[in-house]
Amino acid sequence: MSLLSFYCYYFDLRQLNFSQKSAAKMQNNFDTQFDIPEMLDVYLHHNNYEILELNKKDNRCIIYFSSNGLYFPNERSVFHRDIVLGNRFEWKKNILYSANKAIFLRDVQKQWYLEGINFEINSIDKLVSFLRDQTIGLDVICVGNSAGGYAATLIGHLLGASHVFNFCGQFSILESFQTELDRIRNPICVKFENDIEYNKYYSIVQWLNNSKTQIFYFYPYHSTQDIFQSELAKDLKNVFQFRFDSGEHGSTCYEINFLDIFSQSREKVY
């Protein structure tokens, strides 16, 4: 797709978002990330990944996936501060410096990486291909929270990763665009709901059957949305669940514990 074609496509997407939103705004006055002009510019013209070369004596590469909470709320000033000026990626405080390499990723569109991370790496399949090239000969470990946990799990499996640390990640995103408001918030999910090249990843349970990648899944067992997701994965033999006494989505381990967890071999985690 040419840049001009993408602008036309994005205009159509904004029009779809606007037409859906106009009626809802009569009752709910809110903005989405697609109302932020700089968001499109960052998606089109920034890499939206960072690669750190660390300890060449080690054979591990850790891939950190940012979540849909990368910036919040969906305000221009917040996006400008956190992304344009701050160049924010989640997990930057949890770099395992003993690993060979660390890769940080973000989806500024906050659509579960369905359109990848930038104009060129614009699908999950292209993102997998990019990461495969970056991790040749290395043992891959993927990390993510919520939407980042979804991406870490799916892409970790597709890469043949050793293991994944999934904190409150989804095993299905089909529930994320069923209501009128959710369809406004997640227009790319709606755009591709009937496109097999994209919707094949809307539920990842089928992809994890017989997967050799071990998924360590951390979730708060008083959170309704996380209970629902945990039920989807309960019969998967390669998913090991850790329950936390919390009702807040995204609330599991203390941040001080992350590096200790990430440093463990997969045999020692569960």
C-alpha cells in the first residue's frame, strides 16, 4: 500500500469512526486515540520499536510489548507529552541487562497490534517476520500486559519462543468490539472483523493448541474480564495460570518482582 493509499484508507477509517461516534456522542462525550492527529503521524513516520544490544555472552532476547495503556487518557496533550516528547515504551524500568538483547514495541493505535507497529510493519504477520530476523539464533522470551500480553502470547507462539510472561493478556479480543461504544473505540477491529487475514488472530486459543511455547499467565481472579479470559485458556496444557487476590485488571505482581521473574529459566517459573 502506498502512502497516499494509506491516507485514503485512514480517512475512510476516520469517517467510519466519526459516523459511528456522532450518535453516541449525543449521550457520551468522549474522544478516542483516532481523534489525535499526531497519533497517525507517529504510526506512519516513527519506527515504534527500540532494540538494545546488551550482554553478548548470553543467548536470550526479551521482547517487551506495550499495552493499550501506553498513553491515557486519549488526549492530544497526553499523547504529545508521553509519546512525541517522551518516546514512551512500557517495561523500560524492567530491562534484563543480563540478556543478549531487548526489543521494545508499541502499537500507538492501541488496536492489539492488528496493524503492526508502523507504516511498513503494518500487520501481525509482518511484525513476526521482522522479529524473526532480529532474533536469529537467540532464545526468545516475550513479555506483555493486557493487549501487550495478548500480542506477547500470540507472537511468542508464532516465533517459537521459549516462553511468555502474559500479565492479564487476552486470549480473545472478540469481546472488545461488541457494544456500540467499544466499536467506536476499536475501529480497526471492526474494520477487519470479516477479513480472514486479520480476524484469524481475534481468538488465539486455537493457535495455542499443541504449541511448544510455555505461557505463564498472571491475572487478578476478582476481575470479571480476566476471569473470562482465564476460562478460555484453562484447558490449554502449555498455559500455566497464577492467580492474584485483586479485582483490578492489570494488577498482579509488584513491579519490584518483575526482573526476578524474567531472569528465571522456564523450568523454575512454575
